[in-house]
Amino acid sequence: MEKKVAVQPPSKGKMNAEDLQLHVEKLKVTEEQARVREEVKKLLVKDGLYDSKFCTEEELTRFCKARNFDIKKAHGMMRDAIKWRNHAKPQDLRPSNDLEKQALTGKTYVAGKDQYGRPVVVMDSSCENSSDHQGKIDNLLFNLEYAKRLMEGNVDKWVLFIYLDNFSFFSAPPLKTSSETNRCLMLRYPERMGHCFLYMPPSIFSIVWKMASPLIDPRTKKKIHFMNGKDMSLCEEVLGKNWRELVGLDKEHSKTNARGYNHPKYWASLKKFYEDVDNNKEETKEEAKSEPLKEETRKEEANTVADDA
């Protein structure tokens, strides 16, 4: 049996205001940081890349925070991300036959929300069922975009719960896919990760972590936790009392079905969700089309009243 990585000691007590900013909430900015954000926005406008739907204050803040509010670095990071989104169009991904093939085993899925209202994204590479690189990336992006859409109120981050107890180099994604996954999580969705739980990683991960951790900024490092399967108190503290049910920990695992994953139920809920999303978009478009007519009607009514007077 492989030796497991020692669990990091949990911090006791509920999250304070500083913890909430790090792990849960939309980021607050100072006046100087807001000025930097505005400068980045101006540069994107100059580039012809500014998109009001994507480049919200919250999104600009996330990219600025990821680059410590360095105007040049934040601009470069967001510019590259916008160009990527314009090409990859993850926001347009919808339930399809190709995506369903990737989703059948539940290797990546949104399990629900934790006690803070954050979407919990469960991953298990031992349930890999495809060799299609782009298909696997699309499945990841589809679930990340879905998780984004589930965020409400002041919630601005998701939780990653990654099963590694059945990890095998035979089922692990190839370097190309792993690298692209990291780029997506770190460069294209910055400051979205609230917590990352690595459940029972094999000993090789301790070696990798020792090499990689000096390169990871302290802010991100605080969000990553190795769980050894014995002391799981941090999961309950962070995710809530029903965390085991949420991530399916006590459910049966197989290579064809991730713990807690019910494909027919999950896929049906996704179809319904995106039907509602797209219907709302159509209603918004119709309202936008009718607005000029309403304005013309208001003018005609005003002229009629003036004539009568």
C-alpha cells in the first residue's frame, strides 16, 4: 500500500472577514487598486478587445489581483484570456452528444454547493473514459462555466475536490491535457478557486509538491489542502456537515462511475438549466428589439397629448 501525504492541520473556527475574501467572496479593492483596474480596462479598449459582458469590474479585479495589481502584467494576462475565449468560446458550450460522451463517468462534475454557497467541482481521473484531448478540455470548461453560472450574491469562487486515492499513471491525463488544465484554472479563471482538497494523494505527490510549492504564491498555497482520509475535520468545517454526501465520499466507486455521480440525473438537470438560460437570452433579445418601438410609441403619445393641449 502506498504511503499517503500527511494532512495539513486545519485552522480552527469559522472564517473571519479576511478568510472570506480569500476563499469565498468577491474581492474588495482600494482606491489605488480601482485605478489600476480602470487603466487595464482602458488598455483593453485600446486593443479592441474590451467586452462588456466578460470584462466586468469583478472579472477585471480578479485578473488584477492575480498579477498583484501590476498594470502591464494584468493587462497581458487578461488580453490573452480574452483572445482565448474568443477562440475557444467556453461560454457557448451546451449539452451535446460529444460532451455527454465525456461526461458519462462523472470524471468532472459539479456536485452542488457548500455551506457558503460555493459550487463544488468534483474530479476523479481514475474515471477517465476518453483519449480525446480537446473533448476532455471541453468537458472541464463546460463544468467550470456551469459552476460560474451557479454563483449567486457575493459568492465568487468554487471548491475543487479531487479524488486521488485511485490515482494511476495509466489513467492519468497525458502531459498535454494536464498542462492545458492548469492553464485554464490558473490563467483563464484566476482567483476563482476558493479551496482545493486533494483526497488521499499517493506518495509521489509529496515529492511533486515539495518541488512545486516554492513556485506557488502564498495566497494560492493557503487554498490547497492534502487530506489523508483520517482527519477530515477541515472538510466539515469548510464544506459543511453534509460534505461526505455532497462529494459522494461513501458511495461506491468504479472506473465507469465516479462516487456520488448519477449521470442521467445530472445530464437532465444540465439540459433544463441551459434551456432556461437560453430562453432568458431570447427574451432579453426580444425586449431589446421592442425597446425602440416602445420609445417611438411614447413619443407619439407625447405628441398627441401636446396636440390635444
